[in-house]
Amino acid sequence: MNVEERSAIRLGSGRLRRLARSLLGALGPTERSILTREGFFYFLLALTLLLAGLIQQVNLILLVFTLAAGPFMASIFGGRSMLRRLSVVRRAPGYVFSGDPLVIDYALESGRRWTTALALFIEDSLVPSDRTVPGATTIIPRVFFPRVPGLERVRQQWQCPSPRRGRYRFRDLDIGTRSPFGIVEHRVTVPLVDELIVYPRIGQLSRRWMLLQRQASENRRGQRHDRSAQQIEYHGLRDYRSGDSPRWIHWRTSARRGELMVKEFEQQNEQDLAILVDPWLPRTKATNEQREAVEQAISFAASVCLETCRHQGRRLLLGWTGPAPGVRHGPASVKLLHELLEQLAILRSTSEGGLAELLDILPPAILREAIVIVISTRPLNLAEEAERSKRLAGTAARGIAGRISLLNATQGDLLPLFQHDDQAAQNLIQQRPVAAGLARGAAAARRQGTASDDSREENSRTPVPKLNGSEAGERP
């Protein structure tokens, strides 16, 4: 089957789906009226007046009932008129990182010329496609529009912390109103289906991760790396984090600022990197700690992918175990990063498959040259897994097993390597390698003018204002 035939089949199936959706929308009710709790008591009161007037034969009570029925009838017919000739637009991001703010914009436009729509609300629903991810719940966005003038468009923004990783679907949303008296609620269903990918939560990698890569590179080459400026380049200063070596503390800057500051380096001539994720869970009686270990392993793998793709010059591979193990790899780029993060977002835990099956499908160049990091949630014997591989021979299996670094999430191996940061990961993904080069140039300029800058800073103590989330480039 060639490309033209596939495109024709895809086009035909898309037309059939649209036709079926329109037929279901025509058959199903799109407008409905609901009696509110206040309206229910109001109806009971009016019914009591009617029965009392008929039984007692008192015209005054019947007159009061007639006056009470007026707001009820106005709520029925007036509320329906509020929902006529309205159009809604939802603007949601295609992806968001777990833990970052999820911002959705709703725009409501009135096509009427003279009248104004009052007290409108939009109720949406965001449901997970896969509920096996712990913490994946349905989200109900709801926004209120006090007034929508005729021939105008009014926008409202809804925001909440993004849910756990996974693929989510927007269902049809409802436009409703309780105007004018809040007795009857009218709703109109608008077909507006969309999709949202929630990437795994991103953490900040520590210096121990760099040391682990260096150690794995030394094991691969069989020699120690030169720790000269050709391998490690000074990048700048940052706040001290738990696990940083005291040798990298910049004491003069720490004394001036009143807090510990450490030197930040960037490793040059980096090798290719292969991240193999083994999201294992027992088939039955899986504990919450084991499920959280799987999420931590996926979060760490996503953090490594993000940090690696921010710099050019390396090839990155992501592999995962399971009944059908898979691999995605390519040069470090933003496009590859989105592919890897989407795969990690929908990755399921499994009790089937092993590392041996994953080693069978790895490219030979990755096995020869790349740094291989295995992130698992169970104890693994790398030598046995390599021996079980159909591709590797005995000597090659023992050699590869000696060069693989194993991290067990259930035993706490990932805790010293990264920690979750409050900074929005959306900003990190937008930083290009050019920005990293500019940062290196700025760091070199700072090194040249350190002495003069220190003397000037001692004389002028003007505090630098800290940017909040929106000022620093985060999404509102």
C-alpha cells in the first residue's frame, strides 16, 4: 500500500467519523432544562398555594399563585433565550508538564445585535484516556461570564495545577445559565473535542548525575578522563543544593550574599546516551510505594531527556521494557524531546518482559559507543540479562554488563541524582542550544571581570529584584 492509498483511506475514515458524530449530535438532546434546588422549593411553595386556593375556594390565594407562577415561566422561556446565537472557543495547550499550571482560555461570543446575555457559565470536562496511572483523575473546568454584550466576544481564563502524566481528552462542553431568577438551569451541549498530553514531572539534576555519567564514560573507555578545561568548562554560579561537593563552593560570593553558592560546570565532548526504563510492577498486590517508584523512574528519565536535548552534539536513545519493548532515538533536538516525553507520558507499568528483550532491539552503535543507564523498579542481575540476550555472545555480554549503570528506584538510587523544582519546565524546553552558548560566553566575560565586579558590588548594594513566575517567563 503506497502513501496515496493510505492518505485516501485516512481521509475517508475522517469523513465517516465526522458524519457519525453529526448524526449522534442530531439524535441526542443538546438542550436540557434542570430545576435547581431553589427552584424545587419555589415550585413546592407555588403548588401549595394552588392547592390551598382550590380547596379553600379563596381567590386571593389563587391570585398570589398566579403572581408566583410569573417568575417560574419567565425562568423557563427567558433562560432559553439567553443561550440563543452563542458560540464558544476553547484554547488549550497541546501539552503541559505535570505539576505546571494548566491554563485554558474560553471565549464566548454573542451573535445577537441588541440584547445582552447575562449570568452564563461554561462547564468543561477533561478525562484521562488511561486510568492505570496513579492520580489520574477527571478535571471539571468551570468559568463564569457575568455579561456578554451583543456582537462582542468575552474571554475568561481558567487555571489549575496540571494532573499526573498521561493522555487526556476534552469532552463536549456545556454552556448554561440560571438567569433571570435562578429557578431553572438551562444547558446547551457544544461538541468541542480536543486532546491534551501531560508530560511527566521534571526535576533538577544534581552534580552527582554528572559524576555518574563521567564514571560510566570512564568504564566504557577503560581510562580516566582528563579533568582539564577541555573536558570541564566553567559555566557560572548557582545556589547550593544537597549533594553538591564542598570543593565547588565559591566562598567569596557565598560570604557576600550570605548563602552558599557553588560553581557550575558543563562537560564537553559528551558521548551518546541511552536511557533504558524498566517500569516493572507485580501483577497483583502492588503497593503504593512501588507505584510511586515507577513514577519517580519515569520522571527522572524525562528530566535526563530534557537536560540532554537542551545541548546539541549528542545522540539520545530511550528504550522501555514490556510485552512489546520499544526504542526511540536520534540527535538531541526539541523534536526528539517531544517524542520522548510523549512516550514517557503514556508509558504503562508492566509485569511482563525484561531487559534482555530490550537489549536485542538496541542499535549496535549504541551498544558499542553510548553510555547506557538502566532505570528499573526491581533488582536486576545485568550479567544474567546480558547472557539471556539472543544478540550478545558470552564475552560481549559480560563486557556490556560491566559498562551498564543500574539505578533501582525502589532502593532510593534516584534520590541523590535529582529533585523536583518549582520552576516551570515549559521554560526549560524553550531554551535553545544557542542560549547555552551565550551563557558560556557570558560566564567567560564574568570570569575576566570578577575582580572589578566584586569591588563595584561592595560599593553599590542595590538589591536585584527577584522575578516571580509570570515575570520570569512562565505561563500565566
